[in-house]
Amino acid sequence: MAGGGVKPGIVYGETDEFGYNIIKDPVHVHDFHATVLHLMGLNHEKLIFRHLGRRYRLTDVSGNVIKELIS
């Protein structure tokens, strides 16, 4: 990620030497989506769409903005 309000030149998280297991600061895809939506000026908790009569959020029922990535 670069620009758009993201801190420049940082590394967030860490994996093992094989890049398979997360060692530090795991990020779920819902957290990533919530952060991107926040940087675009959208509230991910209020962005709801209907499908087959059920209300859904793009970040499902989870998703937290990763404050450490935002400048």
C-alpha cells in the first residue's frame, strides 16, 4: 500500500522464515478491507447491501481499521 494516508516506509506484521505462519501482528482480510474503506472515507460498519433478503456488510461482522497503518 502506498499513498492515500498510509504511513510511508513501514513494515507491518511478520511471518516465519518460510512466509507461511504469522508470528506478529496478524491482519485478516476483513481488517484490510475496513482499513482501505476508511482511507477512502467510507464507514465500513454502515456500508450495507441486501442480497436474497439479507443485509450484508463488505467486512462481514468483523473488520477493524488498522490504526498503525494510517498516517
